[in-house]
Amino acid sequence: MQEPQTQAQAAGLACPDCGSKELKRDYARAEIICNKCGLVLDDNIIDSGPEWRAFDSDQASKRARTGAPIKYTKPNKGLATEIDQYNRDIRGVKISSQSRAQMYRLRKWHKRTSISSSMERNLAIALSELDRIASSLSLPSNVREASALLYRKAVEKGLIRGRLIESVVAAVLYTICRQYLIPRTLDEISEISGINKKEIGRTYRFLKRDLGIVMPLTNPTHYIPRFASDLGLSGNVQEKAREILELAIKQGLISGRGPTGVAAAAVYIAGVLMGERKTQKEVADTAGVTEVTIRNRYRELKDRLGLDVPA
């Protein structure tokens, strides 16, 4: 039996007596109970979990009767069968040359029939490119899945027609990185994908408009851990840089400024203040901006925030 679980809102219900939405699902008693007044809203709820128990991951995998989850990063969503390349039978013995030739023909036709329409061919090329860029950017699997799902939505709406597949893939990855607050710049994605930065930006704006994507503003503080780690700076420097940026944000000093340049300048100032000085060139190379940008943002932060930075 499962233990009682407290939820802020159980199945969209509210207590008819006191109006509270703090409800508790008690699967042992099959009841939904109001935490505030104790009223029993339902005394015959269904436990939708499995009827078996497992005490470790090995037992859970053996007793589960479902297949692998759907993967949007696969052209067929991972639901099609695959013919392996091992050329061995069920006992691990190598099959005959005649059987190998037959299996080769089966694999060839299986691959041809699984990618028959133009949309399937488009997805096969695009998802392969998406996986390549995401691997180079060290993006986690949930970001790759979200990117593949967004690309599929763009294909279904006919937004890919007349556009380069690689530029759409790069724009999709940039969009998802922005949504998931992952600090990846257009310059990085442009360098890895081999697509011009302006083209990626143009496609990104087109997708955002036509798919109705609401994009959060880029926060420079998200770049601090990455820059500090690449420069070998301590956690104290990261904390100081974050404090500097939070003050700058409150005073509206980052409006109209590139987030990477502001973050890099904050890291440079924090390093100097905490006795872990790095040169402006080192910081600029790590952040992918020019030394002039670092100097300009440095002067603005120093003068407007009244920071006493040693020369």
C-alpha cells in the first residue's frame, strides 16, 4: 500500500465545507480528506499505481510490463523495432553467411520503409543534427527532448518549408536553452552548428512569433558559475559577482547591455576584490567578448555602484 500523500490540490478539488484546497489522498483508506477541517470528500478513490511492489530498481525493471518511454529525439519516437548488427542467433552463435546476407537485405529494406515520407526524412536529418550540437554543448537529455518536441511542432505547422534544416535546429536549441535558463550564447551555437549568427537569430525570432513562445529575459547571473569555473575562481568570487550583479539589476544598469559582457565584468571585479585577480584578456576570452566590452562594463559598474576596486 502507498503512504498517504499531501497535495496542494487533489484532482482540482476544493473542500465544499471550508473551501480549502489543502487536500490529502490516503490510498490506504481510499479517501480524500481536507487537511483543514477533516471533511472526507471521497471514500472510494482508485489507486492508479501498479498492483505489485518492488524494493530496488532491479525488481522494478523486471516486474514492469511496459516498454521504454517515448523519445522525441528518435525519428520514430523509439517505438519501431530495430534489427541489430551482431549477426548472432539467440545462443550467441554466429549465423551462416547465407543468413547474414538475408539479414543485411532485411536491415536495408527495414531502414528504407521506416523513412519513407519527406517529413520522416526531414526528422531523421534534423534530429541527428540536433543530437550532434546538443552533445557538443553538453546539454542534458531533458533539454534534448524539449528541443526535439519543439522542432516537431514547427514541422507540423509547416514552418520549416523553405528554411535550412540546420538553422532551424540551431534556433530551436537556442530557444530551449533560454527557456531552461541554460547559459549558452548565440556565438557558441553558431560556432558548433556552422550557421551564421544572424541567420540563427532571424529563425529564432520567426519561431518565437509563429509558435507564440513566451521567452524569459536573460539574467546575467546565470553566466557567473560557468565563467568562474572556467577561470578557476573560488565560490567566494562567484558569490561576490552575484551580489554586484543583483545591485546592478536593482539600479537598472544592465538594461540594453549584453548579459555576457555584464556578467564577465562582474566576475572580473569580484576576482580583483577577493584577491583572485585575472586579466581582462583572460576573462574576455572565456566569456567570448572583447576586452573593450569588459573595460566599458567595468567602468560603468565601478562608477555607478561606487565600488572601491584597487588598480
